Amino acid sequence: MAGSGRGPRERMVFSAAQLIRRDGVSATGMREVAAHAGAPRGSLQHYFPGGKEQLVNEAVDWAGGYAAKRVARFLAGMPQPTPSGLFAAMVRQWTEEYRTAGFAAGCPVAAATVDCAESTDSTRTAAAAAFARWSRPVAGALTDLGVPRDRAEPLATLMISALEGALLIARAERDVRALTTVSRELGPLLDAARSGNRPVPVES
């Protein structure tokens, strides 16, 4: 998530996303964002007249857009794209980060949801929109890879939900086990949906 080559406003949105994914919304202050971005504190009011709430919402929107754009990049990097390969790439982005940089940070959209879903309606709305913005290209990719349209959207939701849950477990355990597990276990289900061979549900 490089922030170089951006103007002060874009740097502050980027920095807010980085601090939120590490510390959460409550612990991320406007001064910390300005310092992280290398921007004058006086510019905060100029660029974000709505204060911290506006900055958080824009950071959440940026994160959703970043995740959405990554889908095309993942597919472009595969010689033979498959649904399981796409999900594996989505997971691998995080396993590589955690193995090289540690487990300090998670998804900024999830962090904002946890902190603000009940207290700040605009941030909850921004988070929901960010997840939807991310889900659409995932569902579109699944359709392009042969998954029926009526299955693509639910499976995109499943992929993102499994990834977000695994991120929480990975940070708690300080281990990528949960991430590698969801990638391994969901892969066959995703590829089976492409061929129309649905797994038989296990009755309890």
C-alpha cells in the first residue's frame, strides 16, 4: 500500500487507512494522521471540514477501492486463472505481509466497522459500501471464470467473509494458520462452483 507520489490530501487519507488498520479508529487521532502523512496540521481542516469522521470515511472508501483494484492485478498475475487461484492470491497478500512485517495490522474497513458500526452511522455506511465495492469485482471475476451468476455474488461474500475472519484469528494467534486453512479448504468449493459440481452438504 504505497503512499508515495500523492498530494497532501491523498497522503492523509492513505495514512489514516494505515493507522486505522493498525490501531483502530478510536486510537487514531488527526494529529497522528498529519504527522504520518508529513502534512501540516493546519491542512486538516482545509481538506476535511467534516473532521475526523470525514477522514475516517474517506480512508475506508480508499481501502475498499484498493481491495477492488487488487482483484484485476491478482488475475493478471496468473497464467491460468481459477476461482481457487484468485482466493489464494487474496490470502497470500496477507500471509506475505504477516510473515515479513508481523501481525500488527489488519483490514481498515473491518477495523472501522468494529469501532464505529453502532456509534457512527456514516462510517458504518462507508464500511458497507467499501465491502460492496470490493465484492463486485470478485463476483465479476468469478463469473468470467465460469461460475454461474447466481452463485458468483454469494461466493464473493463467502470469500471476503472467510478472509476477514481468518485475519482476526491470525492476528490473535500471531500465526498464518487460519489464512492458509481457509485458502486450502475453500479452494475446491470455489472451483467446483465453476463446473457446476456443488459439494454435497453434510447433514448434522
